[in-house]
Amino acid sequence: YSSDWSAVVDRIYDLGKKCAHPETGILPDFVVGEPPIPAEPFFLERQTDGSYGANACRVPWRIGMDYLHFGDDRSKALSEKLIQWLSNSVKNDISKVCNGYELDGTPTYKENWEPWGMYLGPFMVAATCDEQFQEFLDGCWNYLVEYKSETGYYSNSIT
């Protein structure tokens, strides 16, 4: 990295360390303030702005790719915490992964629709950080290979 990019990366991981839920590793869609805290509902888009939703769903993909490309221990630590919590909470049953979470791991929606690819794909990338998550990773892969439900550019491009 250049020194400018290194400063950006350091700030991102600093935010991740400060804002990730200590038990689940989940990060919110938006953070505000200093020290950083999850945004209030409707800060920018919707009720779930301070929860794990359509914006934060890209984070596991990005930190997972950082680990795969650069081996950054900070990305591995964030990925491990999140995937450890998620794989344990669904007992590696991919059909139980929810489409959005409160930071404490409570599903955002009471209905548990089938998992959307825009959530599973990024979780799958984060699961590559350690071989202990192979069963979860394989479950995501097998699910996504057959996945046909979503429409729309945003979710399909993430999937």
C-alpha cells in the first residue's frame, strides 16, 4: 500500500474494532461520530441504518478479500469473529442464515425467508479466512450454485 492507502486501511480496521459487536462481530450499515457508534434509524436510508443490512452485507466480502490478497491479521480477526458466531448460530445450516441482523445477532425480520445471495456471498468470502469454516463455506457455495431467487442489479452483482 501507499502511505495514503495504509492510513485508509488503518482507519477502516480501527472503525471495525470499535464498532463490531463484541460477541457477534457484526458491523452496522452506517457509523457516526467520534468515538464511532452505530447510526440511528433513518440516518441515511431506512430503519435498519444502525443494523447489519444491505450496506454492511458487503463488509465480510471486503475484509475477506483483504485477507486473501494481503494476509492482514486484522481482516482475519474480524472475519473469524463474525463467521464463528454465524456458523455456530445457524449450526452450519445455510438455510437459517437471515437477511439482516441487529448487532447482537437478532434477525432484523421475524420472517426467515430463504437466504439472499447478497448476504451469503460475502459471508462465504469471509469464511475462507480459516479452514475451521470449511463446512460453512461449502454450504454457502452449494447453496449459491443453485441460487436463482433474487432479481436486481445490486443483489445479483454482490451474489
